[in-house]
Amino acid sequence: MAIFDIEKDDLLRLSDVLLEELIARLAEAEVAAQGHSPANVSWSGSIKARDEGIDIHVQVDTPELNTGFLCRPDTILQSKKDSMPKSAITAEMMKNGELTSTISNQAKIRGGYVIVSLADDCSPPMKKDRLDEMRAVVANDPNANNIHLDFFDRSKLAQWLRQHPSVLLWVKGKLGQGYSGWQPYGAWSNPPKGSPDTLISAPGVAVHLPTERGQKLSIEDAIEPMRRLIRTSKKATRITGLSGVGKTRIVQALFDETVGVDPLDRTIAVYVDTGQNPDPSASAMLDRLIAEGRRAIMILDNCPSDLHSALASKVSAASGNVSLITVEYDIRDDKPQTTEVIHIEAIGPEVAEELLLRRFPSIGQGNARRVAEFSDGNARVALAIAERVEQGESLADLSDEELFNRLFQQRKGEDGDLREQAETLSLVYSFSVSDPEVGRNELEVLGSISGHSKGQLFRAVNKLADRHIVQKRAHWRAILPHAVANRLARTALGSVPVTNLRSTFEAPGNGRLLMSFAHRLGLMHDHPVAKEIVEAWLQPGNLLGHISQLDENGSRILDYVGPVAPDALLDRIEAELTAPDFRGMEPRHNPRRTTILNLLKSLAYEPHAFDRCVSLLICIADHEDENNNYDAVRSKISGFFQPYLSGTHASLGQRLAVVEDCLGSQDIRRRSLGIKLLSTALDGPSWTGSGLNEFGARPRDYGYCPNHDQLVDWRTSFVNLAVRLANSDDQDMKTRARRVLANEFRGLWHHEAMREKLVEAARVINDHMPWGEGWKAVRSIIYFDYRNQKDEAEPEPLPRSLADLDRDLEPHDLIAKIKTYVLGKGHDCWTLDDAFDDSSDNKYRDAENRLAAKAIDLGESFATSDHKLNDLGSELFSTEWMPYRRAFGKGLAKGSHNFRESWKDLLEQLARTTGSHHDFSVIGGFIEEVAAQDYTLSKELLDECAAHSELRTVLVALHPSNSFTEADLDRCMALLDNQEVGTWMFGPILWRDNYAHLPSERLLELAQKLLSKANGDETLLEALSMKLHGKNSTEDVLGLEFRKLGLKAGSCRECCGNFLAAISGHVIFRFLRRRGQEAWVR
């Protein structure tokens, strides 16, 4: 039988009470599926008696509701276990020969009335007879035509049940057919029978959400953002935290209508504890939910990370009907990736204390407080100790060690060697209790350390599990929570010779236990034996002595033990990264690189290690492509230079020194990094971090968190640095620093305490050399923050200081104007338009036309001035976005007294410009204006362009767009045999309207030649898809010959596996399917 199916006759075994509850749950699920609260469904009362009681009443506050099962927003469902023939229907609906007032009222309010009969399984005629009888009973009511009547038999009930997996799980459980482990919404945290299960929202637990970086939320405050995150994120959600902090109960509360407002829909919750070997498996259940398009929220408790990762990828790729919540299973140790992670931690005893008083009322307030404080708020430890408190006993005088020993004692004394055995087991993070197919039994290996047999340890594991300090999943076991395990391990490390420990765990065949031992050591940074072992491993020739050559398992061990000996670790990393033969690390699929980068980030948390760590990270960056976006080391470095969520407590002075060192370097890559760090330091809000920066058991937070005055000092220091660079003699640094401060100016202006400093900085920069980017930034602030915007509230008044700055920064001399209006970078050039009208529908186009006209005027003025092109700097041919250079080029020609001399000047300026990539818009504009005045000369200039090593690569774009002739086409096509000329420049000829006047046979000739060139098929496909864009699919836009060429190009590209071209080919194929040609196309 399918997972979400049930035999209808199995429902006959339901009692009358369970039948009513089943119908109520189905009604709740149906209502919730329409976006309404299940609280709109109420139910109670006897269902066997004929009375005026209402079994299930749906009352949804909406004008219309029609789900296929519920057809009116106000519907009564009467639950009947027995058969309901016509006579029984009449008796049910009438009292003393009159229609019951309940049904009459439903007719009056245009409601619904449904009888659900479990015993009946009707044929169509039988159902019709019953419905006819129901209609006959209400026929004499004045509102008879208003009521919706229906009769559900057993088949209809089973059909309804199949629509709601969570309800199906519930009913199968009641019938003894439940899938192993799978549950609907319920008491997932398994409180003792009869114990209250309301959420304890006292202080003592902190919740960290990815949407609330840097904040520790209480349980009460975290519920609503947790619900919002799960609803809105396309990713799976992972709930992490130590065992005993209440993760499962908090997840349960997300669906609880008594906790907060707008809970998650409990009617679609599907829960399982993956440690209980569920059947079907979690993967099979998810596959079926997705395949059948079910709405569901799947909750997997104690979920290992490999299972989480596998299921999370399925959820991300699916339609979004299924959400996945996994609760961390912390016996194994992998961390989830590409997941919304919510971390929960105990930070006080309050929740644990209240739980103890709830579970053990006789323990007393004092004892409850003592146990809760001892257990550091961990409920699992607290409960385990409280179970061993005698009636009337006081724990006030017990030491921590005596209290801890209670975990391993029977009520009246010691329990043999249980504690010693627990100490041995705690040496590793997790262990297996099964006999492996290959290698030694892990209990046997652990027993060899302490002299216990595997049988003795196996019995000890079971005893510890009964006392709730061993967790299990399948054959895996672990001493948990860590507060217990680490305390036990500390004793064990001091009781066993280091040589025995190392020889046992480092022995061949014990690789998994070695990694698990390393994981335990990583949580014991303050233990001398742990430190001794890790420092020995880091020596050359030992286990971790050559970190750049570690395999994946070795990298994980290094990651685990890094917190134990941070100084020795940093020495080892430094020795290898500064070696003469170091050549960097390949970023992709390199666990060694990932581990080293993460360790350096963690070590840089401490101020004393910051400078060395950042220096090493920069050393790695020196060997990395600046364009690399895959786990980019530059991004990791820049994160340290945020004022908040930086992950380090390095001082402001330390960070300033690093930035200045990079900016003062002769290495261009380090200078670029310095600019990135300066930009990061001035940026925000918002700021993003990488989480809690966990590093073993060392206490960590999000890093430096400046107060208001400290933030002002921070920003002032970096603004001062930017000003110094902006006024320096280094032209490259000057340009970059001015741009950085301009880009961050608006964000900094929002910090009111910085405004006076910003005005001062702007004036100093502008006095040294006109600062067009700064003026543009000021104009943006005025437009976005101090002008009326459509449908927005009245803005605050424009500050006088900003208005004055706007006036003072406005460029007045010619070169400053050109650098602002023509060579200024950025996409919001319209802020420079004084006539910009925000109310106009064509505001951007009109502004563009006015700014282009201004650029022409500036070009003309420049041509008639004494200035030389070299005065404009390198930006004239820069590849950055500057949309008005073509207009400026037209102006240069308009103002020229000698086209030939001006042409020579342009080519000489191009030759002086460094770099291998340039933009030639200014040359295209110059030629366009020359063509308008001297057509013959313009052709000569184009011939010269065709012979120029750079200009010929963009020859098509240099032609005036409104007068492209066949002769121009010949000039361009002559370059097709030139190896240096790419086919991409010919694409626009095939699809842009300004080339449409060319003879079709010439365009076809071009297309055929393109198809014979390297990558010409891609150029052709892109051109044809652009020609088809936005056209009616019934119109033959291409014509037969072009369609043939398109199909040929598409077939070629599809074989090559080029994604872009395959998509283009698919678009073309849609339009190739002309009437009567389908067979030919196939």
C-alpha cells in the first residue's frame, strides 16, 4: 500500500469518539490549507444520541469557502458510526416533527450541513437517495434553497483522509497501523504521563537566529521570528544546540496556538525521531510528499548532518510545498551547509529549575535551584540528578563532585564501576556498539584502555542510557550532554598514560575512533593532557606535522583540536605558509584550504593573534585570483574590518594598521585589498557575520561591539584615512579613495553624529581637487532623503549644511565638469540633472537626453579650449560604466577646427592609456559627428579603424548607427578572417532595427560565415533569439533560411553542452515549428 493510503474498511474499527475526532482533525486541516486557523473548528459532545448538539462546527470568517469537502464557511458535520438510512436521517434532522433549530439556522445563514456515516458505503443511487431525503426534510423551511447539504460515506471519508498526511498518521496510529516512529503534531518532547507540557519561557535559554545576527533572543521573543523564517525561507531549517537545552520542545511550540500568535500549521506537521529507525525512512517519506505535491512541514529530530544535507538539497529543488526542520543529532559531528541554522543555548538555570519543580514537585525550591545551577541550565543533566534525590533530602551541603556522582549511583549507594566505565566511554565523542564488518569492535578498543571487557562496557552503556546520559541512534552511542561527557573525560585523561592513549587511538584501523577522540580533545582546551597530545601531534613528522599535506580526515582532526593549542597551531600554519616553496592553495574542493582558512579566522578572534593571522590570510590572498568568488579569502579578510559582527576583538588601531599597510604596498593586489577593507570599514548598516564563531569550548561572541561613541571614533578614523589618501600624490590611490568615500557617503550621513565630520572631509577633498563623485553623492542624499517621493510621507527638512555642501561641491571649471558629467562612474547619473521631474512618466529618458546634450556641450567646449586629452586622465577609455562618453565624442568633433588633428590626438591618447581592455565610445561618437559633417572623411577614419589593432575588434559599434551601408558591411565582414576579431561584434547586425534595411541576402551571407567561425554558432543563436524576443509566436520573424541556420547552430551548441546556447536554441526551436513543418523540424 502507498504511504499515504488507507483501506476504507479499516476505519470501521474506530470508536465513536475517535471517529468524531478524525472528522474534526480533517476539518481543521482543510481549513488550515486555505490559510485559516484550525481554531475555527470546534467539536465536542456525544455522537450516538439524537439531540440538538453539534458534533463538529466549522466557522471561518470569510465570505466564501469551497474546498471540495467544505463548501460553506459555516458548516456543521454530524459524525455517525452507525448506518444512516433515510429513516435515521429524518430522525437525526427533525425533532417533534419539525426541522431542528440548528439546521434551520444553518439555512438562514446560508451555511452547510453534512452527515458523515462510517457504516455506510454507498453506491451512487444509494447516496442520491440519502441526499434526496435530506433535501426533503428541509424542503418546508423558508430558507431551504440556501443551505448546502451533503452526505459522506466511508469511501468519501477515506478519500478526504488521503489528502492530509498528518491526519492519516494520527488515525493509523490509533488503529495500530502507524508507520514506525512517524507522528502528527503532539507532545514530541515526551513528557511523563500526566505531567504538564506547557512551554516554559522563563529566562535561561538564548536563541540565535540568522535573521537576527548578534542578538540573543529569549524563547518568548524568538518564537515569532523562528516561525517567520521557516515560512519564508526556501532553505531547510536546522535547530542546533547541546543535548538538554529544550530544542524539541521549542520546535513543538512553533505549532502551538497557545504560544504567541500566528503559529505554524499543526495540521500538516509530520514528525519523526530519526534515531528510532523510522519506517518508511525519512528520505522515502520526503520523496513521496514532494512527488505527490503534498503540503507538509517535516520535522526530523536527532537528525544526523549527512541525512540533513541530502534532504535539504531535495527540499531546495522542490516546488516549496514541503518545509524541512531538522533538530541536530549531536552524536556525530558534521556541520550543516547552505541551511538556515538556529542555535539554542542554556545561559542560566531558570528554565531547568522550573522544569524540575514541574516534574518533581517534592524536590523543593532550594534543591531545584542547586541542581539547575550545577547543571548550567542543562535540563537533561538536571533531571538525571533529580531522579536520585531522596524525599526530604537537602543538597545544599553537597559539593559539585558529590552532586555529579549522583548520576552514577543507585538510590542507596555506588553502582559498581559505572563511573569509571563512563569515563572511558567519554574519551571519544561517539562510539559504536556493534561488531564491524572490518576492523576491531570499538567497545573492545575502548575497553583495552581501562581494562574492561566489551561486554562490561556494553552493559554500562545500557545503564547510562536508562539514566538519560547516553544518547543513541542505530548502533551509535555517545555520552551526552557535553557538560557530563567533558567532566568524565577530564578524569579519564588524568588517569591513563599519554603513551597508552596515543598508541591506542593512533593504531592502524582505529581512524574513526581517532577522529572522535580528537573531537573530544577539542572541547578540553584547558586540560594539560589534551594540550600535551595536540602539541605533540603538531610537531613535524607527527600526525598533524605537515598540515598542507593532510587528507580530508586529517583536516577534520586539525579542525577539531585547533582550540586546544592555538599558539602551537598558529606557529605550524605560519611555518608552512611562509616557507619559500609556498605557492598558494587551490580554492575549489580543497578541505585543507578550508580548514586552514577557518582556523585562521578563529585564531584571529584574539587581539594578540590578530596581526599574524591576517598577515597569513593576506599571504594566501596574494596567490589567489582577485576574481575568485568561491570561498574567497579576500571576503574572509574583509569581514574582520566591519565595526560589528567581525568575529574579532582586535583593536581599532590594529585594524587601521592593516589597512594602511595594504594601501601602502607596491603590490597592486594588496592595494586593491586595502581599498576593499577601507570600504568595508566605512560600510553599514547592515552588517552580516558568520555566526557565533564557535571554537571548541572556548567562550566566544560575535566580536567587537562598539557603543555609539566608539562607533563615531571608528568611522572618524577611517574617514580621516580616506581623506588623506584622497589628497595624496598617488593618483591611483587618490582616485580609489575618493570613489570609496563617495560610495559610503550616504550611509555615513544617516549617522547623525558623523555629519559635521563628513562636511569637513568633503570640503578638504574638494579644496585639494574638485570632487565630482562627492557632489553626486550629496545630490543622491538630497533626492532620496529630503525630497517628496510618490506615496511616501513628508521628508524631513533639508539641513542647511547639506544644502551648502551641495552648492560648494558643484563643479565649475571645465575639467571638473567633464569628470563629473562624462567620466563619473555609477548608474544614478540622473541625480546630476537639475531639471529631473520625479512626477514624469518619462523622467529617466528625459534626464538621459538632457545629460547627453550637456555632454555634447562639454565636448565642444573642451575641443575649443587649450586643454589636452591627457588632462582627462585614463577614464576616457576606461571599461567602467560611463554612459555619456559617446555624446562627449560627438561634442569633440563639433568643436574641432581640424578633424584630422583631433583624430590624431584621440589615437595618441588611446596609445598612452594602459591596460588591455578599453571602451571606445568616445571614438564612436567622434566618427558619428564627423560623418554628419564630412561623410567621406568618416569612411576614411573607419578604414583606419579596421587596420587598428584595437579598434578593429569593435568596428561595427564605431559606425554611425543610423547610416550603416553595404559598403560598411563589407568593411566589417572583411575582418571575419582575422583571428583577433571575435564574432560577437557582428551579432547586432542580425537583429537590431537600424540594420534591418540591409538586403536579406547579405544578412544571410553574414550568418553563414559566422556559422563557420569559432563560437560563431553562439553569436548567431544569441542574435536570432534577440530578434525573436517579444515577437508574436505565430509570426514568421526569421524566414525559412534563417530558421534552418538557427536549427543547425542550436543542434551544434546542444551537442557541445553550452548552457546559454542550448537555451537560445530552445527559444528558436519554438519558432521553427511553423504550420506544416513539424515533421521536418523533428
